[in-house]
Amino acid sequence: MFLRKLVHTRGMIPIRFYSDDKAWCSEFVDLCVSNIEVGQNEGRQPVICLAGGSTPFQLYESLCQALVKGHSGNALPVTAFVSDERWEPDNPALQNGPLIRSVFQPALDIGAMEIVGWNLETTPEQACARMLESLGFHLGTNRSFDFACLGLGPDGHTAGLFELIGAPVEAARYRAPLPPHNRLSLSANLLSRSKTTCFVLKLAGKEEAVTSLFHGDASISATAAASADSSMHILCR
């Protein structure tokens, strides 16, 4: 059940609160698919960005079902970039890419989607270089995602952006305060150019971070990564 929406004012990010998973998933899917369809209707391959972690798992399951249901042989597939990765080459269970691929496997199998992840079979520097090549190929000079799904940590971080320093490139190595320390992430500058951004999270333990992002607190990385058309979709249970 949808609870309420905070009024959007200048400098603030609108928030939607949900009391049940079904409405949370449904509105997320509608928002993502509508942005995907804009790209398809323009005759180009839509490009989106997906956060890792366990929180969006059920949202991705619903999105996968929608992509499979709406796919036709003539439709251009959706390209999805993994926003960030934990540098754990020997531990797939901690990696975002394999988890995202497993959820979207049905869409991958029928050609409705392709996923661009981080290559952990190389060095971190080479993985970032390859990611930059993929960004250039899929985004070209446009350099903006049609849709970005991002998370929000209790400390206000998003993707692998635990530091506020501005990376000179769009894919770089960062350090997290807690293990696994080494992270690879798309930059806040790149993410902030997304046409639409949806921060998805469960409220418990993140009340302070939500308040900070809502008010545009410049001390957190989520604010730097937020696009002009951003919203928070929060499950309250």
C-alpha cells in the first residue's frame, strides 16, 4: 500500500513511502519501464544503471518479469550497467554482478536484456579501463543513463562512493571504511547525469541518511550522485 508522497520543493528530493512490497515493486517497475520505453520509441537501445546489494533483489525480480512479458522480437534489448562492484575476485557470493545476472537470467535468455559488469579477472585498474570502454560504446557522447536505480547506505553513501573526492574518470577505484574495502564504482558525476534516478531502500536504520538526502546535504555522496529528476522509494516495514 502506498502511504504518502512528500511535496517536492526546490532543493529537495521527493519521497514515496510504502507499507507493502507489492506497491513498492509495482511503482518501481512502472517508473523504470516507462523510461526504457522512451528510448525504444526513439529507436535506440535503452541504457540503465542498477545498484547491487540485497535490498533491490525483489524489485529486480519484478522488473525481470515485466521485461520478459513485454519483450518482442523487434524490440531493442535493454543494456544494464552494474553501478559498482566489490573487489572480491575469489568470492562470487560478495559480488554484485553475479547476483544481478542471476535475477535477470530469464530476460538475458530471451535477448530482452544485456548486463555490463566489472571484469574481476584483471586488475582493478584494467577493470575500470574496460568499464570506461563499455560506457563509451553504449552511451557515446550522450553520457547519461535513461534510468538509474541506486541504494542508500546509513552513512549516506550510494554505489561504491564512500569518499566525497571527485574521481577524474567515470569508473574508478574507491575505498570503503568496512570490508571488503576495495570497491569499483561509476562516478557521482556520471550518475548525476541520469535522466531519472530512483533511490530504493528500506527505512530501518536509515532515517538520518534519508533526511540528509532529502535536504541535499552536500556532505554525503548520494547527494552528489542524485540527478535533477530523482526520487526516493522507501519500504517502511
